[in-house]
Amino acid sequence: MTTNQTHTIAPVLPVPATAARLTALVGALATLGSTFLAWTWTAEFPGDLTVTGYPGGLQVLTLTGALLTALFALAGHGVRGLGWLVPGGKNSPVRLLALGTFTTTWYAVLAITVELGGLVNLEPGGWIAAVASLVTLVGALGLPADVPAENPGPASGWQRFTHAFKAPAPGKAAPLPSWAEILIIAAAFGIGLFIFTYGIDTEYAELFIGFLLLIGFGAPAVARAGLNRRLGALTATHKNVTVTAAFVAAFAFPFTQSNDAYATIGANILIFATVALGLNVVVGLAGLLDLGYVAFLGVGAYTAALFSGSPSSTIGIQLPFWAAVLAGAAASLIFGVVIGAPTLRLHGDYLAIVTLGFGEIFRIAMQNMDGASGPDITNGPNGIPNIPDLELFGFNFGEPHNVLGVELGRFSNYYLLMLFFTIIVVTVFRRSDQSRIGRAWVAIREDETAARAMGINAFRLKLLAFALGATLAGMAGTVQAHVTFTVTPAQYKFVEAVPPNSAFLLAAVILGGMGTVSGPLIGAALLYLIPAKLQFMSDYQLLLFGIALILLMRFRPEGLIADRRKQLEFHETGQLDAPKGDIGLSKAGV
Amino acid sequence: MTTDTVTPAGTGTPVLHASGVTMRFGGLTAVRNVELTVNSGEIVGLIGPNGAGKTTFFNCLTGLYIPTEGTVSYKGKVLPHRSHLVTQAGIARTFQNIRLFANMTVLENVLVGRHTRTKEGLWSALLRGPGFKKAERESEARAMELLEFTGLAAKRDHLARNLPYGEQRKLEIARALASEPGLLLLDEPTAGMNPQETRATEELVFAIRDQGIAVLVIEHDMRFIFNLCDRVACLVQGEKLVEGTAEVVQGDERVVAAYLGTPFEDAPGAEEVAEVEAAEAHATDRAPGPDSTTGATGTTSTTGPEGDPK
């Protein structure tokens, strides 16, 4: 990579840098101004884009994008007081934000045109927005590249385009007083919560798509600017503060919700995310590919349902909730050991197929225990309905409660209960990861033969990972049974449109980043939120899901959040000079 | 039959004793009736042409393979055929092709080596009591000592995959030492090293021996072996041909024959030799004949598999 002389690479559009920056800035400000105009004449398009002087719906997104573009353009120019925004790349964030604003705006304009039937429905404001965002993009593409070219010689248009989005890593940050660092972490989580809540609260699909587009470009822009690295360095020094901030933000979520319908999404995301994190112990740490993991959730849910006092339960015993949780976790644990003991002697693909089979066996067995094909335990396909709401310490989870002046509905209550279990699972994951046991799991994942030669009883530790994962899922299942009122076999398929199911759980882990805590949480949130918000696309959902996975594996195989160990490859301790890619370590032979 | 067993120098007590170890893969006998003793404080070398069964023999010793016949005992106790139990008993090894945990840091690699010498289970990890913290601290201190010993302390937070080749070899040795072995098995520790690195490895092996750890080493570098080892055993086509001091082995004409390819009388697999010669004759039609150092391997090329158990 290091050549004797650095080669500059021409920007995508051959414009002088100053002119380009000016164009981008003017374009961004014009775009910003256009959001205060009416884009269309009728309120038929959702979000009411007809009001002059008050941006609404998709206009707010364009406004945000344009504002950020202008800010980063100024910061990249070296305006005093904004330097902290761009410790890494100076121009690539502007380009990405301009692109994000452009796609969001043009999506809005096109959506108006298509939905209302023709360009005639666009008011001048809409035209201005479209043209101004295009001008911004042209200006941004004319800005010089942030990093010198890797190879000398002329570059093709596509090479120049992809190169334009590369950015250098930020240098070391100037030390701040620790209260300021903690404040920054808190602010970052506050912003994160705000963005997440905004996404959940989007009321119509157009707004959500616009939101996804802006986030899709905005997040990499922030990363190119080097802010992610800076924040990462801060969170690494204040681990406990970070964890606390994360849970405070998560705890605050139901208090931001006026509508219990959106709290439902929150509660379901949390169940899904918790189970995904449990799966991450099995897949991410121990490297065991489990395609039937949802069965453990099912075992926990069925156990809780049977002991819940539901009138349809075939067991007439009602256990208190804590006992039901323990029973569900214990049942899952036993199920995990029973399945794991024979199957964990297999490796890789064979293990995946066998676990897939066991997952389906669980579902079909539940379906057949209806008194006709088998013993009458689970009511067959009808499942166990009418699971009563929980009541803990006089707090009924089914009724709305007024806490701190905010009305918390049923799902908000369950969200908070589930959050408690999420904290347990996160703690279990972190603590087991950073211990002798966690190291042994990772060693087995890396090279089982070498791990055994180091004295690790591979079978026993794999069984431990499998059983621990099962227990965590079973625990989550006991809450899920109460949230969903009904437990049926159809909830625990290998794959279907609604998460959680085995395929989506695995996808959440891989999409988010294997072996990390935040990865599966983010992955699960995305995988739940997108189908829930874009219900008009439900027919194509699995197709889109497949395409998204293929794209992700092509462009970011380590997942959205890279593992600590993978991050180390680019760590500041002078490892940048290490050769890229898999070097030296041969996989073959003993 | 052709084995000359030299009585081991009677200084130390036997650490490792392999008796009658035979390993067959189907109809192929990779290791045949090998006896080997390693005494405490000794460095023993194991040489032999490629495919002679050295690594297979190593795998039998460490429980990766279950020998078809024969037993291996460590300090008088017969070893079980389970890799992790062998390590627990006190035999650690390195691999011919480096097998580090590539995506773990240098320190973590060594900490994994400590696995058998620590007891903290899952509950201890979850509850994080004082015992857990103490054990972690001690493990880390011991691991750092070993990294100092092998000269890798400065790179503790690097990923194993990013180390240069020579340091990966050293790390593998440090990781093996972390299990506090009484016997260290090194499988071609200097393969691919330059002369300086080889000398450094030599010093390292001596230093390990001085800590009271017996060493059994497979190597092709004859200068390395004869400098280092108190005794050398030569394995050819799965059988121990000769064992003794460096001079004895160097002077043994059968060893020379095995390496240099002169067919010898009573050779096991004489017809193979004929076959190989026919093949070589065929090959010389196209290429110049094999030179004196590599040609020898031809005579044993059809012997047992070396290496990959999977």
C-alpha cells in the first residue's frame, strides 16, 4: 500500500474543489429551504406535504439530511468549531449525506408522482427540492477524494466513484475530562434512542422507507467521518457507563410511546433480540451452527403456558411466574442436553442439518400431542390460548398503569419485564465470553483439534454452550407466552414471514455481527421492524430478505457490528502494517 | 527386526514410554511396533524421511489417533486415548502446520493453553466471585511470563494471525508451555525458518529443557537436531531404524541409505522401491534425474500418510 509517492485520484466530476464545495453548500441550503414549501397540493399523500412554512413527514427527513450535509460540508472546509465532526474523512461523509438526501428527496417526489398519478401533482416546492438535492449531489461528487489512490495511472469512472467513498481512520482524540466523555456517551445513546423511536413511530410505509434510506446513507457517513471510532474509543474506556447508558435508553423507550401499538413492536423486538443473543452464545462464541434454535423458545413458552393457569392448559397447576420461568428454563436445558448430547459429535453442515431436523421434530410433536395422534398435552394445532396476564407484586401487566405521568399500556409493561430478562442474557453473554469458558468456546470455533490438544474437552464445552443457549431461549419463551396470549406450534417454524423463527434468529446474529452483544440486538431490531413497517410488501418479504442477506455477505461479511477481535485487525497498536487477508495460518494438516 | 535399541542414558527417570505402538490405516501400516523412551531432562530427536510416520507417531502419543496396538505411558501411567486428557496429564505439543487460534489475541492464545490448569467453570464466570478474579489474574500473570520467555510480550494484544511466521511458531510453543507440561512435543519447530531464527529456536528449546521439561522433537534440519538432541531416533517407513547419540545415528549407513536412497538389503517394501525406480526412470525421460538430497524421498513416498487426521 505504501508507495514512494502518493497518487491523487480525480474526483468523480471534474470540478474545481472550491466550486464543488460551494455548489454542495448552496444546494444543501436550497434543499433545506425547499422543505418549508409545499411539495404537493393535496393532503391525500400521507404526511401532509401541502403546508408552506412547516415541514412535515418526508420533508423532515430531507431537512435533516440537508442540514447534516451543509454541516459536514462546512466542517470539511475547516470552519472553526466544527472540526470535531470530521476527525476522519472530510469529503466522503458529505458525499454520502448528499447521496442520502438525494435518494430520500427523490423517493418522496417519485412517490408523490406515482401515488397521486402524474407529475402534475408536484407543487413548485417539490421541483425545487428535487433539483436542489441533485445540485448538492453534483457538488459533493466534485469534491476531492479523501485518500490517495492505491494504484498509479488513470482510473475508470466506477473506480473513481467507489474510491470517493473511502476515508482515512481518525487519529488519536485529544483527551477530554471524563465527565465530558460520559456526557458524550449519554448524548450518543440519547440520539440513538431518538432515531430508534422515530423509526418505530413512523406512521406510514413511505415515511419508513425514507427513514431507512436516510439512515442507510447517514450511518456510513458518520462512520466515514470517524465519529464511530471516536465513540468506540470512549465506550471502551467507560464500559460500565456505556452499559448503563444503553439500559437507561432502553428503559426510557416505553415512556416515549403514546401509542401501545408501537410498544408492541418494542416488546416483540426485545423478545426476538434476547433470543438472538442467546443463539449468539451457540453460533457466535462456540461456532455451532444451530438451525433449530426456535424450538428452545417454544419449550420455554409451552412450559410457561402449561403452568400459567390458562383454562385450556392440560395441566391444572398454576405456578407463580418465577417458578414458571425456572421451569421453562429447566425444561429447555433438559431438551438442549438431550438434543445436544447425540448431535454435537457432528460438525459444521451435518450439525446444522440435524439441528434443523430436531427443530421441526419439536414443532410437529407439539402439533401431534392433541389426544388423537398422541397424548393430550398441547391441544395440537390449536395450541394453548387464553394465557392470563401476569401479576407480580400486585402489579397487573395486562392493565395500563400511570407511571411518572406517562400511561404505560400492556405491552409497555411486558417490554419492561422483557428488558429485565434481556439484561440477564446480556450479562450472561458478556461474563461467559470474558472467561476461561468463553475463551475455550472461541478456541473450539477457531480450531477444534488444536483446542483439544490444549486440554479442552471440546464435547463437554460444546454441550455447555448448547445447554446455556437453550436455557436462555427457554427463559425468554416464558415471557413470550404471556405477551402473545397464545402458544401454538405454528409460531416455531424454521422459516416464515414473522420473526422470531430459526432462520431469522440466525440471520439476526449474522447480520448484526457474530460474537458481539450489540450486533444481534441491532440485527433483530432491523429484521423485526422492516417487515412490521412494510406490510404491503409481505408477499415479497422472504425474497427481499434473501437479497438483503446476499448483499450483506458480499459487502460486509463480518456483520453490521464487527467483533472485538475483528476490530483488532485495524487497531491503533500499529497493526495496520500487517498484511491483509488470511495469511500464513494453514488450515490443513496436524 | 532392524531396530537397534540403545539403552537410554540412565540419567533421568522415564517421562514418556511408548511400547509397541502400531498404527494401521486399513491395510497400510503407518507406524509399526515403535518403542521410544524419553527421560526427564532429555531432548530427544525423531528424524526420518517424509512419510516415515513421525507425525502419525506424534498423533498416537497425544491421543489424536488411537494406536491400533501398543501403549503410551507418561511417568508410569498409561495414557488414555483422549487428546485433552493427555494434555491434562502433562504432554503438550505443537503442530507441523501452525495451528494457532488465528482470530484470538496473542495473550488469549496462551490463556487457552492454561485451560487444564485452571478450574473456574461457568458459574464462577457468571458470578464473578473473588476466586474467579484471582484465578484470572494468576493465569494472566503466568501467560505474560511465558510471553516474556518467548519474547512476545510486546505483542500481547495483536491477533495471532497478524504475527510473522517465526513468532507464530514461538507463540505455539508458549501456548503449549502454558499447560505446564512435563514433556513437550515439537513437530518441525524450525520448518520455514532462516538460520538465525533456527538458532534462536535452538536456544529456546535448551531454555525449556533447563526448566525441567523433557522435549521430543521432529525435525528435518539435521544440524539443528544433532546440535540439540541427547538422543536421536530414526524412523523409516513406520519402523524405528536406529536410536542413539548423534554420532551413532549419523554414522549408521542405513540412515544414510534411507535419506540418500540406496536400496538396502532386507528393505521393507523392496517392491515399492522397484516401482518407484520404474517411475523415476519414466520421469527422467522428461526431466533430469533427481539430485542426491531429494531423490531419497522417492523410496519412501508410498509409505504412510503424514499429517492430516481429518
